[in-house]
Amino acid sequence: MDALQKRSSSRQFANTALPSQMLSDLLWAAFGVNRPDGGRTAPSALNAQEVDVYVAMPSGAYRYDATTHTLHLVAASDLRHVTGYQDFVDDAPMDLVYVADPERMALMPAEQRVFFAAASAGAIAQNVYLFSASNGLSTVIRAWLDRKAIAAALGLNPDHQVLLSQTVGFPSDNSKA
Ligand SMILES: Cc1cc2nc3c(=O)[nH]c(=O)nc-3n(C[C@H](O)[C@H](O)[C@H](O)COP(=O)(O)O)c2cc1C
């Protein structure tokens, strides 16, 4: 109830890195494995688990591998500024990017795939909102982004689809005032 009470979007972030344990917990909350059978913290149609979570940080961009709970480097440069048009994305410590892999949705009608993947990404985003609310973090989900630029920067396969981005960080002093 507390987390839901505090859930909100915020667009003012301190330029402070998340402690590594908090980053680890956040990614697990977002879309980690929470059951022995490989089930995840967010639902997906037919359990296709088609959404990949990417993380853009000053040190580089990474894909979150939920099975091993590890980050895999995909670009060794700071891509935060590529993840959206709003100024705060450049300086907040991390921007998540949710990407759909249609290959994992082969059993679904082609015209439904983006719709289903976006619904799953929405559930992941809400996990991040609730984790943020319960850990004193600010966050905002974003659809105002250049999907082609993000796909190129992350080196995505042409059929992969960038769905949404989400900025996370500690609140700035301004936003606490
Ligand atoms: C699909 C979707 C796309 C959104 N895109 C943006 C965005 O590009 N930039 C932004 O600042 N906020 C974005 N938002 C956040 C909304 O503006 C915000 O959720 C809304 O104003 C309600 O505020 P609240 O989240 O604090 O309740 C988006 C929200 C959703 C659900």
C-alpha cells in the first residue's frame, strides 16, 4: 500500500549512481526470474518473455540477462542521451530501454505482437515504479523517443522493436524541495 501510495512520475534526477546492490535489485524487480521454473516478475502472453531490458549508464549500455542475473555489455559508450528527447535523460544515472524480440512470439498472430509486448513492458515499468517508490528513487516511463536511433546505438537486430524507455535515479535536491 505504501509503494502504491508513493508511485508517481518524476523528471528531476540527481546525477548520482545507484549502489550496485540497488541496481541489481531493481533489475530483478523489473523482470527477474522469481520462480524455479523460470517465471518472471512481470507477465507475458503465453509466457513468451519477449521483452529484453537494456540499461544505459555512463559506463556503457548493457542487456539484462534474467536467467543468469547479469548484465552483458552491448555498447562501451554512454548512450543515455540517445534514449529520449527530454534533457533529464542525459544526466540521470540510468535509462532503461524495453525491447521486443518478435522471434520469441512466433506462436502469436503477427498483428498482435507489438500490442502484447507493449502490455508486458507496461507491467515491467510498473514493477520499476513500485520498486522506485519503495526505495526512495524517482522514475518516469517514456514513449517520446527516437526508436531508430536507439536501435542503431544498441546494435539491435532489424526485427527487434524498441517499445519504451524509463529513467531511474535518486531525486534531485530541487525535486525534494
Ligand atoms: C505509455 C506512456 C508513455 C509516456 N511517455 C512519457 C514521455 O515520453 N515523457 C514523459 O515525461 N512522461 C511520459 N509518460 C508519463 C506520463 O506523463 C505520466 O504517467 C502521467 O503524466 C501521469 O503522471 P503519474 O505517472 O505521476 O501518475 C508516459 C506514460 C505512459 C503510460
